[in-house]
Amino acid sequence: MSKPDHAGVRIPPPLCFFTFLAVGILANSAWVEGRLAANYLTISGALIAAASFVYLVLAAQKHRSAGSNVEPWKPTTTIISDGAYKYSRNPIYLAMAVFYVGAAIAAGSWLALLLLPACLYIIRHYVIAREEAYLEDKFGSEYLDYKKKVRRWI
């Protein structure tokens, strides 16, 4: 019986980020109180979230243009090492984390910011670790060489 051709990720990363962010915002934020956060928080948070969303879309398009899948529960067909992937092995997760920070700031939710490390722990150990093992197994030295040159996050 052969191994499945995917990383075996069981937690959709966007759902993980969204869940932690929603818990933080629902438990503690200006939004839940029916108001906006201070102008400087709303504006700076929105700008951070918008910039990270653009970065996320560009990184995801890189997968599509390379003919590979963005979803970690589908097969990876190639190692992408240009564009955002020249600087980070996980630019989409990095963008999701920065978006999370922007949304938490815009909402005035310090609790959401405090929950981010727990979210990143889950992403690192239950998503990225599976993906890296899968990529090492599937691509061997090509992926190991890429790992030596490019950091996990930034």
C-alpha cells in the first residue's frame, strides 16, 4: 500500500488562524462592544491586514502558475523557490499571521494578539512539520537544499 501524495494536514490553516482570531475578538474587542477601536488602531490594523492579504494572494498565485496546489491536503507538484518563496518557505502562513495581527489591532483586541503564539504553535507543529516531512520524502535533496537556503518564516 503506497503513501498518499499529500502532507496529511488535518487542520486547514485558514480555519486555525480564523478560530483563534475569532475567539480573541469575541472575548475582547472594541467591535464586540459595538464600536471601532481608536482611529490609529483601526487604520494601522487595516493597512497591515490589507498588505498581508495582497502578499498572500501573490504567494498563492505562485502555486497556481507553477501548476501546484496551495492546499496542504493536496499533492505538491514542485518546489517553488522564487518570488516570496525566495525569502520564506511559508509565505502564505506568514501572510496569514500578519493578517491576523492586523485584524486584531484593527479590532482593538489585545487578547487575540496574546492568542497568536498558541495558533502559531499549532501551525508549526501540526501543519508545517507534516508539510516539511512530506516534501523531504517526496523531493529529497531538492527540498533539503532549498531548506538550507531559505528560512521557514522570513
